[in-house]
Amino acid sequence: MSDRLRRSGDRSQGDSAEEGRLVSELRGAGHRLRSVWDWANDRVYRPDALPILLRWLECADDEVLVEAIARAITDRRYRGNEVAGALTRRFPRVKRDSVRWAIANAIVTVGFRGFEDEVLGFVQHREFGDSRELLVGALHRVNRAEVEPLLISLLEDRRLDFFAIESLVKVGGAAGLAALESLDTSDRLPRTRKLLPTATARMRARLARGPAAVGEHSSADRAAPVEVEQRFPRDLFESDDRETLPAGPPDYALIDGFLERWDRYSRGDDMVVPSLDADVRRFNAELARAVRSDGRRGVGRAVFYAVVQVAGFVPADSELGRALEGVFRGGLPKPRPSAGGPRFFAGDLYRWWQSAAADFERYPRLEAWASRPENQAGALRLFDAIAERDQRGDSGRRR
């Protein structure tokens, strides 16, 4: 990696007509430079030049110039949705692997909060090659249930296994540890063979510290974020059994209002976190009551809650989990084991819903979620991949 970071090269002024026009525009804005490459490694913060650089990042045809711009803005001080958005839009349009690698380095450096779906999609595309390395190494920042199974699947990619291990150690649970313990590295690169024993030991020690330690690090078992600027609601199922509800039918206004805010939160709206915190216990109790007493109307909302939440699961021993099991008595997919106890994975619930939806009232918000391109390319694609892997595992055990 260090070789690539140092490889800014001796680019001279006028490498392309496009760079000449960009340099002229920057000079006109009061900046002194001969080439954009002058800025690639000097680490000077130039926020007033950022709008110009981002515009050229997206529209330039010269990929050498695109790489220079990406390196020039590879600085944590440029954090923000505008920068992350421009970088993630440009990444899949680039043809040269070295240029994509530079963009990936910038994405990881400035952060990608709000663009997790794009990053999760990028790492699954083999055509992006080695440029995915740093993105895989940063997946521990994504606080979603699908991250652990995705990292486990990436252990099979010999170009990415090293980085998948590094992330998995920070967020994985029992399934991740089992995957590391069973990984055969005899035909892997030396760096992977060297890393695996120490990584496995680190992960085993973390999990041995108990649920609190798992909750501190694992995307599937925690509510706290990795990146300090992110704000997450508290534990979604914390003490939900203590909520006492007034007599009467389920409060669908409260349920739907909470789900609408959670949908906004999952797409990056941190402003709703305080109201989610305030309502989460009442919401869980109301939703469980809706499932128990009005299953035809309540179940679609429960499935939506699972697929849209950052945590991506429903604990089997939570009030909502018990309500679902009580209504369907084994008709649901089996809970998956985890360090925090068995839980219904969002992908399993969604696939079950697809086959059973005709028996229940439609929930338009769930249909809208499933129709979004980012979810089709991200979460839904991952659900299918996990189901296919499960099926292959079942077939192997039968043989």
C-alpha cells in the first residue's frame, strides 16, 4: 500500500489540455500552482478550491487528472457528504485500477457516512479488482448486520482476504471467528498467512470478554458507532419488556411514524436520533402488540423494521421476536445463532415475506424500500448471496 501512496510521480505542468484548463481556473481563483500534482502530497487544506476540484473530479475525461484530484483531497479535513458523494459517483466510472485505488483511498480517508450502500456494492464487484482493498479494510465502520456475512464471503477472495480479516476482527461475532478458524491459507499470500493466527487470537480474546466486549466492536451486536461523528440510536431492543401499554388496539400512528423516521435515519438523517431514542421502547411494545393481535396488518411493518434498521435483525428473545414466533409457530425462518443470542436475520425475514406476502396486508413503505436502486444493488443482492451460500452449505452437508 505504501508504494501506491507514494506513487504521485513527477507529473509536469500540461499533462493534458484538461489539466491546463483546471490549472487556469484555479489560478483565476487566486491559487498558485503549476500542476494539480503539486497538491497531491503537500497536505495543505484548501477549502476554497474544493468546489472547483469536485466539479472536475466528476467531469474530467483524463484519468491521470482524476487521480491527481483524488490525491489532492485525500485529507480528513475534507470530510462531508459533498466530497464522499463525488468520490463514490466517480469510482465505478474509472477504467484504470490505480486511479480507482486512489479514489478508494480518498473515500476511506474522508469517510463515507451516508454512502454505505455504494461502498458495500463496490466491494462485491470483482471487476473493480485490487482497488477494493482499502474499502474492504474499512467495512468495520458500517454498522449493519450484513457486514459480518459479507466479510466472511470475502475471505474466499485471495486479493481481499487480508483486508477482510482486518475488518472481521473488529466487528465479527461467533460466525466470524468460526470462519477465521476454518480458513485454509496454505495457498494464500504470505501477508495473509502471517496475519491469520494473530487475528484469530485477537478475535477469540475479544469474544471471550463477554457480551459487553462484543457489543463494543461488532456491527451485528452493537448499537454504538465506530466513527465518532456518527450518531446512532440506543439499543433497539433494550428493556422493551418493561414498557406497559394502555389498553386498546395497536397505535399504528406511533408505529408508522417511528418507521418513517427510521427510514430517514437509515439514509443519513441524524436529526431524528433523539426522537428515535425517546420512542424506541414504546414502539417495540406497540409493534409486538400489532403482530400478536393484528398479524395480517402488523407483520409487514415488522419485516420492514428488520430490513431498514442499521442493526438488521430481531432478537428471538425480544418481545417482538417472541410475538413473531408465537403467531407463526415455526413458520418463520429459523433464528441464526450469534454471540448475543439467536436472532432473526433481516434477509431471512425478507425472503420469507416474498413468499408469504399474499397472506398479509401490503405495506407500501416496504415496497418502496425494495424498489430503491441502492437497496437492490446492496441489501437485496446481499440477501440473495447469503441465501445461495446457505443452500450450498446445506447441499454439501447432505452429500
